[in-house]
Amino acid sequence: MMVAIAADHAGYVLKQELMASLHSLGHEVEDLGTHGVEPVDYLDVAERLALGVLSGAAERGVLICGSGVGPSTMT
């Protein structure tokens, strides 16, 4: 299964760990960012993930943020 994964800067470390776990389970993983711990706007990575799933490029998506609240406030 193709899984898209994205995180804000606070979720970067967890994203890296989860990607390794998904690979070990036999899934393909597309890393949509962020690619470091430098501050980023979570809306940008959340949008990339949503568009990836909506377009069919990924079957599932995992979005990680430091608070767990930010992406849920998107309208």
C-alpha cells in the first residue's frame, strides 16, 4: 500500500520513526515533508498530504504535528 506521510517540524522525529516502521511492514511511503526540525507552517504540509490522497497518488495518509490540534482547525 502507498502511504503518504507528512509532519510539521515538531513531528519530524516521529515521522522518521513511523516511516521506518511502515517500510518494515512492506508499505511504500512517500515523504511529503517537512525534512528537518526548522519551523514550518503545518498548513503547507497538511495541504500536500491531503492533495496526495485526494489525487490517488497515495491510498492512505498520515499527518503528524506537535500539538495534534493544528491540522484539525483547517477549513
